[in-house]
Amino acid sequence: MGMLLKPLQKWVWRDPARRGLRLLNFAEVEADSGRHMVRAAELTGDPRLRQLYLRHASDEGRHAQMFRQRGIELVHAHPRGDLGIPDSNWLAPGERGLDELDVAGSRDGPLLAFLHLSERDAARDFAIYREAVGRDRRTRAVFERVLRDEEHHMNYTREELARVSPEAQGRLLWAARLNRVWKAYLRFAVAFAGLIGSVVFTFQYFILLPPFAWICRRAASREPEGWMLLAEDRPRELGGQY
């Protein structure tokens, strides 16, 4: 998906203020991933994996700090930037994966397979973003540093998967791929449903609402203005005090 959208990345990252907001969004994703890795370290019974997971969590926390710092710098430096455009984070989602995984309900094998694919995709996407930011050297430096860590995460998860589940590693990788495809379909379905809803509401507002407004105005023009006196001998249907 990232490769298909590669021609659009320069547009996505063109505005500095918008770029800063995306980096702040990346910071939230990385911080959340770090919390998931700490939880994975608590649940695993493998001492080697526990050490690797904690190092992974530390890396994610550092990434969150780097993205947050650079994002704040860009937003403060360009307060009049283009911040009012429709959300297009789906074009540059950052590191996605751990937000879709139930860490507490996963064993080491499925977790490592899912992590490997997630880190592989994140490394590919960050390499694209690094080129898309153009002459922004400081943002490029942030992506380069994060990219090195993502490549390390991609490699260690593959090696540990082969160690933990040598016979089932292929099946686990395919299961993780299918799960990610399903999640991607759900994200697309939600986005597409939102788009269809916007089109339908726009159609109703500009096509169906004007005739009703015209009918209401025409009916209102036939009504007499001001108070209308009622005859004294008008029968009263209610027998109450008023």
C-alpha cells in the first residue's frame, strides 16, 4: 500500500505545519507501541525475549520523544501553515501494527510473526517518508535514526521467531499476513463508508433540502401576518380553566 501511494507522499509532507502534526501523530503511535512492548515483556516466559522486548520498548519511547520534539518545532515555526485540510493520515499512517494486536492474548510465536511484519512495513514506509520530506534535513535525520531501529526490530523478530517456533514459523507468518489484510480491509471499509456518507449528506443538503425550503416559504407566504382574532362564540373543545 505504501509503495502504491509513494507518488502522493511529497504532497502529504509538503506543508511544514502539516508535517509537524503528522510527526506528533507518529509520536502517539510510537508511545503506544512502547507500552504494548512493556506488556509483552511482562507476559512472556522467555528471558531472552523479555530482554529484547524491553529494549524494543525503550526504542519506541525514544522514537516518540524524537517525533514529538521535531513536530512541536515545526508547528511552532509555522503557526500559519495549512492545518485546516481534511485528515489524510491514512496516506501516511506511521508505524501501524501493535495497535491492532491483543498482546495479552498472544503467545510468543504469533506475536513475533506479527511484530516482524509490522516492523518490516514500518521500515519501508519510513524510508519513503525520509525521501518525501525533501530538503528538511532535521526531519530526514529523525527518520534515518528511527529507520535503523526499525530494521533492527525487523531482523531480531524474524530470528527469534525461527528460534521459538522453527517448524511453525511459515504458518505463523501467513496467519499474521492474513490478519493484517483483514484489518486493512476494515480500515478501508470504514474510510469508504465515511466517504459515502459525506457524499449522501452533501446530496441531501444541496439537492433535496432546497425544494423543501421553497415549499415551506410558499406555505408561509399564504399565512396572514400578525395575531388572528377568534370569534367569541367559537366552540371550545377543552373544558379546562383556560
